[in-house]
Amino acid sequence: MNRRRLCSVPRIRIYLAIAAALGPALLASQATTWEGLSAAGNRALAQGLLPLAAGYFRSALALAADYPEEDLRRTTALRNLAHAVTLAGSYAEADALYRSALARADHFLPADHPYQQTLLDEHAALLEAMRRSAELDPDTLAVSDGFWDRVNALGVRVGNVTTFQTGPVMPLGAAVSQSHKPALLHILRFNYRISGTRAFGLILSLDRFAAHLPAERSAFSPPLTVLGLGSSIGLSAGKLALQVGGGLFRISTTTGHENRFGLSAGLGLVVWDDTARGTRPGFVLSARTSLLQLPVAPGDPNGVILLAAGLSAGYRW
């Protein structure tokens, strides 16, 4: 009987090898929906079969590409695959997947949605694992105290809320429009989404204005320089954004300057968005129209009114 048992061992091993080879194909034939593929991936993950789990999650991710942009399954597919490749030690791929998942969550989920925090926590754990791995690698040039990681994270946060607008500006009003020529207006803007989703949200902005209007006839009137620092609040609905606000403006000529409070209003339309499908990095380009009303002197009913149109560009990591 012992001999019979010993002889059966190679046969059992052969059966196990065949099952291991055919198992993914057999299970994949049973899991043809996103839910089925995700469930199969989770089962494989629980059994420690990381390559098999990653294969299921990649198939689920490919299937989710046909779903609507706002479908949460697209974000979940990215997260599932990121988790699997993290456990497999593929940190660079996991980092890219988590960033894509976070970008989608930022676009299509409210700012206070718990799923966003879950993704942030998991990505933070991955970054910590990457940092520890870099510290243990004698060939790495990473700073062990993580200082440059924090600097890079801060730079990414600032970059993600920064846009730069430039375009022609035209002076309105009887006096200014006759005495000065159109020029360029530059606006450095920092946008902060207070609440909402990509479809609808409340936005707070800090704006830095700069324009230099040459005189029509320099012998009769000096050039006009406008510098301003203001803030605005607005609403975004899809690709449209409307903002109103005010600020402090310094209106200068060669003979002196005036510091006055003024009003601003702007309307923007997104014309190009590389990140619309939830992947980063990418450019966001908007066409914007801005109107500035700047009193030159106390009691002046007209002042300086500037109408600007331009392109606003930002880069999202």
C-alpha cells in the first residue's frame, strides 16, 4: 500500500501542474463581467496568487474602459490593480495606477467622499513603502529623511491649482479708449475647489493681474500700467466657469500712481483637457473673458474699464 501511495505522488503533481496551467483560463471563461472578473481577482488575491489576481484586474480594467466616464467601476478597477501590483512589489506601476485613480476620484466624486480618503491613505502607504525601499537600496540617491518627497508633493499641489492666462486687453470708456492702445493682460491664478464634483462645483481663486497699456500719443498722455491682486468666487458647471470678485489695483503712469479697489468678473470655457478621462499628467486649456472695473480717482464714475480675452493654461499632475 505504501508503494502504491508513493507511485501516485508524481501523478498527483502532474494533475496539480495541469490545473495550475489551465486554472486561469477556466476561471476566466466563467468571469466575463466586470463584477465576475473583480470577484475572481479578489479570490486569487486572498489565496496569494498575485499574478493571477493582477490578470483578472487588468481584464476588469479593460472592460471598464467602455463604461461612462463617471462610473465608479473605472476608478475601482484602477485601485484593485494598484493594490495587486503593490503586493507584488511593482511600486512604480502601482504609483501610476493610484495617481490615475485619484485623478478620476477628484474629477467625479465630491471632495469629502470617503472613497477619496481611502485612495489617499493607500497611496500614502505605497509612497512610504517606496521610501523605505529606496533607503534600503545602496544605489539609490533618494534622501532618507523624505525632505525632497515633501518638497515634490508641495510642488505638485501648487501646480495642480495654478493656471496662467494671457491675451489681449482693450480699454473701454470714452477717455481711456481714445488715449491708450490695446495691449496684453497676464493673470496668474490659483484655483481652489471648495466643494462639488467635476460636473458642478464652487471655486475660490486668488488672482495676480498685470497689464501695460501704451499711449496713443505718448506726447499727450503717458503709458498706463495696471497691477492687481484680487480674489474671486465662482461656480463651475461642466466645462463652463463663472467667477466674480474684487481686489486692490495699482494704476501707474510716469507722473504717479493710484491704489484703488476694483471689481472683476470672468467667464471660462474648457477647450482642451488631457485629464478628462481621469489620467494624469496632462494639460488643461481654457478660453476666458475677463472684465475689470477700476476707479482711477475718488468719485470718478467711469474710471478704467478693461475687457480682456485670452487663453488660460494649467498642467495637472
